[in-house]
Amino acid sequence: MLRIIDAGTGEVVEAAPARRGLTRVEAHAPGLDPTALRVLLVADLLVRALELGGTPVWGLLRAERPQTELRAAADTLGIRPLEDRAQAGPGLGERQVLHVIAEGAAAPDGVRVGVAAVEPARPAHAPGEGTEALLGGDPAVLRLALLARPRREPVRLDAEALAEAGRTLGRWRRAVAGWAREPSRPVPEEVRGRLRAAWEDDLDVPGVLRVLRRVENEAELPDGARFETYVYADRLLGLDLARDLGVLA
């Protein structure tokens, strides 16, 4: 069961109190900047984690400015579309409401999922400038750089952080393409349990990445099982780790 620390109370709560009850995930993004994009990314992860646990989810976006540019940036980053809160009808009897907000921001009643700020390598001089520059390369590299830090800790997206994310992503994609040539093997239950224990513990995505690094280097694990493990974890991470299947010789 996914447990989240409520930023409003500091208490641990169940993200889905009723397993089959609807949970609403509402992302609050008042502007277009890297921090707003991180808020949407955390909302995306929440939706994915809840769906992996079998919980029905309703994802919404609450934005104070026109959403076209924000939605385009989110789409580039692999964030699945959220309904416009202003146009959505009344609640559908949801059993839980999770408000994903930047730290210190106000939100309506409900569980508040706090997201710390993104610190770009250089200050932006116009709205959206920092985000536009960050999305100029491989968006999956930016996504991994954001995932590599706990959501409640600030993240600085400097050249070193992006380079490290790029090296890791490239290595994992090459490895997944190579493992795919071997006979498939199921994800070991112990590994599956470690992955789920990580993301169900306050959405500990860095913990998920640590499990993948361990799987990468476990000599006794069949390559087919490594492949299935990475594909399974990517349902949460959204890094397109299987992108290079059939491409590499």
C-alpha cells in the first residue's frame, strides 16, 4: 500500500485508503518553470504508482495561467496528460484527494504532497526560459536527473547532474537492449518486492533506482530476469528504457 507523508501535517497517510476506491491526484502548477514541471512529474509518478497497485486514479491539473506551454513541456518530459481542473465536473466520490504542490504553496483541504524546488544552473530572465533550456536535449535525461533526488529535497540541474543522468540512461538502455536477446525470465519476487517497497514508501524513487543498480550488477541473476525487471520498473519511471531494442547490433 502506497504511503505518503502529508506535507500539511507531517503524518504518514495511505494514498489509497480503499483499494478499489477512486483517488484524485491534483497537481498545482501556478506558472511555467522547472519547479512546476517537477510538481507535474511527481503527480505523474503518483498516478503510475497507484495504477500499478490496482487503484483507480483521476489526474487533474490546476494552473492559474494558460496551460498550452506547460502541457507541451510536460508532454515532452513524458508526463501523461492531466484533466483541466477548471473544466472538470464535481468529484466522482473519490475516497482520497492528493494535492501535489511546491513546498510552501497553499492548497485546498486534502493530503498535501510537497515537492522541493528545482535550482537551474543559471537564473532565468523570462517566464519559461529555464524550462525551455532544460528540455533542449534528451528529455529522458532531465526526467532521470529529477527522479534521482528525493522529491522533498531541492535538486540542482547543473551540467554535472545532467551528464551523470545521461551516462546512466545510456548505459541502462544499452544493457536492456542486450539483455533482451536472452531467454525471458520472470522478475524475481524478492526483487519485485524491493521495488514496490521503495516506491510505496513515500514514493521513494531514488530507492527504486538503487534497486536497479543492484540488479544491474548481480552476477547470479539471468539476463532475461534483468530485462523483465527493468521493463517492470519503467512502468513507474517512464524513462523508455527499452527504446533501443533491435537497434543495437
